Amino acid sequence: MAQHPARSQNHRHPDEPRMEEIERALEGAEFPTTRDKLVELAQRNGADGEVLAVLKRMGDRSFDSVSSVVREASNVE
């Protein structure tokens, strides 16, 4: 049976931000940093609600690079 398109790993839910949007929201981030500081930076950078929601649902830990944030964000449900 074919997998539903929304469940495919290559498709994101329409309400989920693209990783490029997350990267743009985190411009100027200094690492290592925490989730809360990333959320504050994204707000200052004018991130939309979808990006902020994903960042807020990430684990409360220290991140050492934008790529580590993007990896974590891609696993958020």
C-alpha cells in the first residue's frame, strides 16, 4: 500500500516552516546557545509564528550550530 504523501519524509506539513526559514530567523546567532535564546533571536529577526512554534517545541538544551538547530527542528512534531 502506498504511503500517504503527508507522511512521506520528503514532504512537510503545509503549516511547517521550511528549514531555510528557520536558518533565516537565526541569522546572527552566537553559539553555543539555548532554545530560549534562539526563540528570542528569531522574534527579533521577525520570524513568523510557524517558525517560532517549531523552535519553542524543540528540546530545552544547548545548541552548538545552526545545523544542530535545523536537525532538532526537523524532528519536532
